[in-house]
Amino acid sequence: MRAILKAIWRVLPPLLVALLYVDLLTSPFVARMGVSNTGERDPRALPPDEVKMLVALSDSKFRKGEFKEALGPALKLYNSYPENPVYLQRLADIYNRLGQYKEEAATWEQFLQHAPVPVEGCPQIAKAYEKLGKRKEAINAFERCLAFDTTEPDSLFFLAHALEMEQQFDRAEKLYGQCVSISAKYSDCELGVARVLFRRGRAVQARKMAGEVLAYSPNNTDALLVMALVNWSQGNLAEARRILERAVKLSDRYTDLYLVLGKIAERQGDARLARASYAHVLELDPDNAEVPHHWLPSSRRP
């Protein structure tokens, strides 16, 4: 049956796969699934009607955003069928919505062990580790995700980005480059290369790559940020500010844009703009540690 399910999983969307699992668990197959190799019935197996009810209840609560209420039936299904990837996936999704990232990561680990197509747990497993602040575990998970398919652009990007954040620029640039070679206009990877080039002092090349992205995606705020940084590094504060003021109109929830705009405003002596930019950063991210201390509210200064 695992070979059949693996084939199904590859070609059907997750919701339809879930419905197929429900059909399997509530059909004559359930007798075989609840029986061990010795012929003894697994004591954890639930009656088909109860399985159907728990699936419907958990799904209904999940769709309504009532994640705490969705957790109970999802756990009961998991405890009865701990190797069922559909139930593991739903349980991990609920933990994610509840902010229980430790439990989410552990559930995705089980999913990777038992799912016929474990890559379906990517990049969620690594993202859960990132939210826990476990960068080493996150990179390890991104490595495992890439190993499932070394030509998958998304997997290349996620690992490269994690390595970039850890300042492992050599490998990050290589992986970003592989991503671009596979998917020529994957802007996130192109801009990853541009950022690494910029951090290595190769501003001219960084500008060129960011410009190539803007040629086909003129409102790409990541590309605009790179262009602003390049201009700032070359002493062209006015142009950097102009680019950032345009970018924040396109995305007023992008904290990095406001951080850089605030720093440029400071250097231009524009205290009003600097104060407003940093205040907006703190509205979006109250724990942001990159806002200069002298612009923090007095209650938050060290």
C-alpha cells in the first residue's frame, strides 16, 4: 500500500490526499491497517465512524481559525495512527498556528520519517527551528530538504539564505548561483547573489545584478533595497533615500527598508524622518534590536 500511496501523493493536492486517507481508513482497508503483522488488532485503532468524525471536526475548526479546538481531535488521530503523514501534517500545521514551534518541529521530524514524499514537510521543519532560534538545527533541516532534490530552486534558496544570515558567504553564493543557473529569473536567488557580492565589497557587480532584476520586476523591494545600499556605500545618499522612499510606498511593512532609511536620514541630519522611520520599525517589530539606542523610547534604553 505504501507504494500506491507514494504515487498518489506525488500527483494529487494535499486536501485530496487527505480525503483519500479518510476513505481508506473508513473502508474495508481499515481492518488491515488496524491489525498487526501477527494478526492482532492494534489497540490504538479507532472505529471508522470516530475517525471520520475527528477528521471532520479538526478540519472544520482549523478552517475557522479555531486552532486550540482543532488540536484535541488532531492529537487523538495522531495517537491512534502515529505514522499517518496526513495526520502528522495537520498536527504540525496546528502547532504552527498556535506558536508551539518546539512541538511543530518534532512533528515535522516524524513526518519526514513516515511520509511517502517527505519533501512535503519542507521548508516548514526548518522554519520551525528558525522560530525557536535554533539556527544550527534549521540549517541541518534545510540541508536535508535539499538532499531530497538537489535541483529544487526553493530548497537551494532557503539553504543559501540561512547560510547568508550566518555569514557563510562562500557556500551561500555558490548555492544562490546554482539556483539562478536552474531558474534564470528566480529573483530571490539573483538578489541573494547581489547581497553577497555587496557584503564582499563588490558593489558594482551587486548593482548590475539588482538592476537586472528591476528590469523585469521594477517594483521588487528587495532589489530596490540593494540599489539603495549600493548608492549609500558610494556616498550617494540622496539617490539612496529617493529609492527607499519609493520602496516604502510599495511595502510599508518591510522593516529593513525603514531601518536603512532611518540611518540615511540620520546622516543627512533629518531627525524628523529618522525618528519616524525608527518608530515605524518598532511598531512592526517591538523587539527589533537594530534600532539605534538613542532613538528608542526612554523606557527601553539600556
